[in-house]
Amino acid sequence: MAASLAGKRILITSGPTRANLDAVRYISNRSTGRLGARIAVEALERGAQVALVAGAESAVPSQAELPGEQWARLRILPIETVAELMETLQRELTGPEPPDAVVHAMAVLDYVPESASAEKTPSGRNEWEIRLVTAPKVIRSIKEWAPQAYLVQFKLEVAKSDERLREIALASLLANRADLVVANDLQRIRDEEHPALIIAPDGAVLSRPATKSEIARELCDILARKLAPG
């Protein structure tokens, strides 16, 4: 029987973020939100109250696929930009009922345009120079707003060995004061196939799930243990 999360409040961020270039164009990333949605469903099945912060066009659970009592425990909070994400997280994390755990799976843009036009940029130009600047590091604010929350972060790299992936993810975990990090490599992700390393603050690899469903189950098992009374 799956470990229970009954009565626990879990906030999950999922999917992409966007940044406007002009009135009709934007930059984004390749995140689909399918993993975050899978984690949300797993937590709901175990009795948790789930707030799912979902990026534009992100996969989210539908009312048709969830039993009524599970749907009643789910709140979907849509966002588009990094600024909207920051605003939503601050409101949720500093409110009267802050989450017991935050699973920060959203792909947050590292760079955003320095400015965006309120009009459409003409299409006849030969060049369009865009200056990108560093976006706020969202995860670094989570422990400031909710120091008591158990924080799970994700770290995505490309073409790294398992050991190098572990090293990079551990350094990120320590810098962001996270309690757990899920490390994965973009080149190995194919639909449901999603190899990952789940890493503790001491650098130990706690698990090596191979699919999105396995990641969701392993994370919820860990959350159930960490959030259990006593």
C-alpha cells in the first residue's frame, strides 16, 4: 500500500515559463509539464491537498480523469511569466496555510528580454537585436518565504555522466538550501522514459527511477516519510 500523504499540503510547480519579446512573440522552453502533472496525481491519490502552479500550455490533470474527492483537493494556479510565478509563490508560501512541501519541477527561464515592445515588431527587418538579462532565481526565494517547507528541486543538464550530473545537482541543492534534488539529462528523456537520480543533501543517491511514474512514486514515498508526525 502506498504511503499516505493525507492532510498534507503539497505545492508543485510544473511546465514552462515565457517572456514576451513584443505583443505577439515570446521565448520559452521545451517543458511539457507532464512530469509535474504525474506527481500531482500521485500526491492526490495518497490524500494530499495539491496546489499545482502550471505554466502556459502545461499538462494538468483534468476533472474527467480524477475521482470527485481528488478533484476537490486540487487547485490549478496558471502562470505565464517568471514575474507571475514569483507573485504566485510568494502569495501561496506566506499565506495562512503554507505548504508542507514544495516540489519545484517548473522549467524557469534563466534569461529574459531586457525590454519588450507593446506592439508587434515589423516583419520586414533584416535584423532584430534582443538583449537578454538574468531572470530572478525563483528557487532561492522559496526557503525565504517558507523556511519550514520540505523543498524538492529539479536539475536538468545535457550530455552529462551520472557522476557529473550528481555533482552539479548536489552543488545546486546546497546553494538553494533544498532538501532533495532530482537530477536528469535531457538527452535521456523520451516520453514516459525519464531516467533520474534522486539525491540527498549528503550527496547520496537515494533512488534511480527510470520513468515519470517511478519519479512520482519515489518522491511521494520520500515526502510521506519526511512529513510523517514525529
